Amino acid sequence: MTTHNTVIAACALLGTIGVAQRVSTEPRNSQPAQNTTARVDTAEISTFHVQGNVYLLVGAGGNIAVQTGEEGVLVVDTGLAQNADKALAAIKKLSDKPIRWIINTHFHPDHTGGNEALAKAGAKTNGGPAEIIAHENVLNRMSAPAGKVSPTPTAAWPTDTYFPEEKDIFFNGEAVMLYHDHAAHTDGDSIVFFRRSDVVVAGDVFVTTSYPFIDQANGGSIQGEINALNRILDIAVPAHEQEGGTYVISGHGRVCDEADVLEYRDMVTIIRDRIQDMVKRGMTIDQVKAAKPTLDYDRHYGSDTGFATTAGFIEAVYKDLSKPQGKPTVR
């Protein structure tokens, strides 16, 4: 079995872990989940080599990517707060060097909950906590104006933000590129590309366990989601017969290649177009739900529980397409 197929098969087996945690523990706002600590404290972290310098940690909440090298460790997303110690222990098994950089793909706590613990366990070259990089809107969502109560601890906030669309650093012998597409899963998503390792970390703009969660309360939109998926397709290059090449780490679920992202993008676009047609015909949201525009994809992506439900996806798309809009920006 090839390395790629080994990674895909292993992560597919762990897909149920991602689904279970997504349903029971993934809050879709800046507040911690309620009454779920007992479940997630039993989580086990599994580690897989993706390719190049990049590894995948599964089981801490959202997927965590780790890049190792002579200069230290770079971590993309940090999982749930209650799993931070286990995530840190798994990282230390990959490298005895300090965590220098943390990148957040967005602000949701299943991807940023371990920020404080991992940053304090790491160190910049000047001895301070590890730097936390994110889009500016992640800091806006995690912090609060002066005089207001912040939804997250100050030590968990990004310390290095970028605006509007791109940032890059060079670390462990390779360029690490950050790309932002406006109003996708949220208004602060970053897609991270390890150029030499040829690995993309997608965050929750691409998951394999459900339909997209369009967080409209925090700036998400269906067209932005499609734009972000198209961004990944712009970056990814497949190997022979569309297998392998650039690997894509999803926010929840398994490691994929370009063909998997293409299938997901097409699914989202087809459902968007179906609902758009129903909106043009004046159908109500109840009529759209009754028409089941997702039916042929429900067996793979559908869910009636958790935050990323089928009904929630349909409602988000319907609401988005029902708004008076100018000409959308399309990638």
C-alpha cells in the first residue's frame, strides 16, 4: 500500500472520532461547550505522517497539523482546551524542539481552545510564548473592546495578525503561505499551505464529515465557502491519475487530495444552485426543505444532530441567497 493510501485509510477509520466529537463538543460560538467535558477528557490523540515535514493529530477536537524541523515546531490549530495537555504530549513525541509558531485557521474553540497552553509551553527566540498567527478577524472574534468582557483569555489571542488576504513566513526550510477568502466558513478563515511539503491545511472550509457549516452569525456565506474551496483547488496539484500529489488536511475527518476537494466543491455548488432556483421560484424555506435539495448527498454528509446539520446547511444557503445582493465575487 502506498504512503498516501495508508494515510487515507487510517484517517478514514478515525473519521467516526471526528464525527462523534463534532456532534457532542463543537460549539459554534466563542463560548465553551456545556456538559461535554466528561466525554472529551477520554479522547485519545492519534498521529499520522502526511508527507514532508507535516504530521496530523486527530482526536483533540478539530484536526491539528504539526510541522517539525531544525528551527522548531509550527502548529496549525490547537484543538479543544480540555485536550491541550494530550495534544502537547503528542507534539513532544514528534519533536523535542520548542513550539515557535501557532497558526489558527479560524476562531472556533475546537480549533483555538489549546492556544494558551501550547503558546505557554512553546517559546519564541526571545523567550516569550510562541507567536499565534491568524487573520485579523480571528482576533476581533476572540477579544472584546475596552471595558467589555472578552470571550477568551488574553493569552489565547492571536499575537500576529494579517489583513486583507495573504501572509507568509519561512520556517524549517519551507515557505508557509496563509490565504484568506472573505466570508467563507467564517469571516476570518485562513488556508495554510506548506509549500515544500506540499500540504494544505484547510480548517473548516473543507470537512469530510458533514456539509459545510456556514457560520452566518460570524460572517460566513455560501459564495465565500465556494471561493475558499476553489482556492484550495488552485493550490493543489494531483499526481498520476489524480491520486496523491498535494495532500489536504480537512478541519474534521480524513486527509484528502485534489479529487476529494473537487467532489466536495461540486457538491456544495450543485446544492447552492438547486436552492437558488427554488428561491427564484418564490419557494418558502419549509417548501425548500420538503423538496430535499441535498437528498442524493445525505447518505455521505447528512446529519440531524450536532451543529453541522443538513437542515442547518439548507437554512444557511436559503437565507444567504434570499438576501438582496450585488454581483458576487467569484473565484
